[in-house]
Amino acid sequence: MQLRINGKDTELTAVTVAELLAEQGIDPAARFLAVAVNGSVVRRAEWLTAPLAAGDSVEIVRPFQGG
Amino acid sequence: MADPLVIAGTSFTSRLIAGSARFPNQQVMLDALEASGAEMVTASIRRISLEGYSGSLIDLLGDKYRILPNTAGCVTARDAILTAELAREALETNWVKLELIGDRELLYPDVEQLVHAADELVRKGFVVLPYCNEDPVSCQKLADVGCAAVMPLGSLIGSGMGIVNPAAIELICSRSPVPVVLDAGIGTASDAAQAMELGCDAVMIDTAIAKAHDPVRMGAAMRAAVEGGRLARLAGRIPKQRFAEPSSPQLGLVGS
């Protein structure tokens, strides 16, 4: 199904946040990661179960240098 | 002499909050932060790169410094609030340096949206430190909605122009019910000292350290300036006057 990940339309088979991270090659155990789906934060504890639907907009972020 | 900075019940020995951006490389950043004595360091929250996912510099800083995430670049309250919520999840902190930009060239705060977003974030349990105009009314409104400190600008972000309106900063410091952290515009050590002398409780410095010819030495200079300025403020400066007043005794002058 098609999802919008960090502003880019992407074709994926993942149906949960955890699967999506795995499919993108991101270690879900990595520190300092955060995920939002359709403008709402999905807590880390819910990544395994939080469902994704076609057309969802996903933000995957982490801290960078800043002022 | 213990003189801690206290924000939202948390004590800091250092009155310098440092940025982590724009350093020539990671080692210089680490050394400059060390030299600055800062205990709290700001970070941004950004989308990870899906192509080249790699470790973040926060991996290096996170265990040594308190990380203060910002909402830099956000132009709507909605985006700033989501960024703060993502930061809370990523960094396990409810502190946020709230930035809401009203003009992408000037990076001047959008006060209307800032107050709105601050109000909502405070209700959601955040400790909000807003980057704001050097205007006592804006600062009061932000304190009224529950911000833990206010961060008025000395001059435009990254400009190095120092404190262009010291009278306004002094006025804010004299009236603010919450700590005042001078943010933006500091160019060199004397600017940081001046902020403290005007009554600011702390200063936030990024570019002036990171882009100095020798960032590590400038980190040390800023530390000394903040400490010197704070001591001068506590000591109480002499009033200015228009005429000379001799400092040596007038009696017993040779040849009189």
C-alpha cells in the first residue's frame, strides 16, 4: 500500500509502525527516535501494534544539531 | 557562592545555554561545549534521512548534557506543537524551546501564534521556554499562559549584532515573573556580559561560539563573560554621571 513517509510517497507492505521501520532499515530499538502518524505521535510502546492504513502520512524524526 | 539558575524547579550551575549547530566538526563542538561550561544544550527535531540513516550527534551529547529540543523553523502553531510532542517522545523530556517564526528571512517570532502554541503546550504538560520579541508585553503574555521562562531576542538570530535594545531587555528583566534568557544576536563575550549586567538570568548562545575563529576558546570566553556579567549584576554597578570624580585623595597633593 502507499504511504507518505517524511513527505515522500512510498510503496510498502508494512501494516504496523514497527514493520514500517524495519522495512526502511531503521532499528526500532535505536534511541532518540519518534514517530507520528497523521499528525499524532505514536508512542514507542505502541509501535508493534499501531496499524497503518493506505494514504497515512508518517513522520519519522530524531534530534539533530540545533540552536 | 552558590547562585543557581532555577527554571521550573530545576537548578543549573551554568547560566549559559549552548546551541549544537554550525560547528566546523563534531570534536570542536564537544570541546567548545565543554569549555563553555553549559549544562543544557539545544537540539532540533528533524526527519531522518531514509537513504542514509546514521547515528545522531545527540548520541554523543545525550548522556552528558540536558538536551533542550527546539521547534526551530516552525511557522504554524500546529507544526510547533507536533514537533514538541515528537521531541518529548524522542528525548523523554517535556521541556521545549518554542520557536514560531513569522518571517523566514528575519526569523522574527510570530507573537500571536507563539502565545497560542505556548498556552496549548503548557496545558499538555510541557515546560515551555519561548523564543520571543524583546517586548515586555509579549513576555508578560507568555508568562501569563504559564511559560517557565522567556527568551527575548537581543537581535536577529545568527546576526551577531548584540543587544540592539538594551533598555527593552532591562525593562523585561525588571518586570518578568519568570527567568529571562537572552536568546539570539550575541556576537562576542561583551554581549553576553551585557545581557547578564542588564539583569538576564541566563543567555543562549550558538552561532557566536560555533562560528568563531576558535570555537573552543570562544566557549571559554563566553563562560567567563556570563560569570563576570552575573557577578557585576549582583555586585551592583556605580551610577553613571556626567562629570569626573577623582579617585585619588585631593589632600596632600605634591607642590600645592
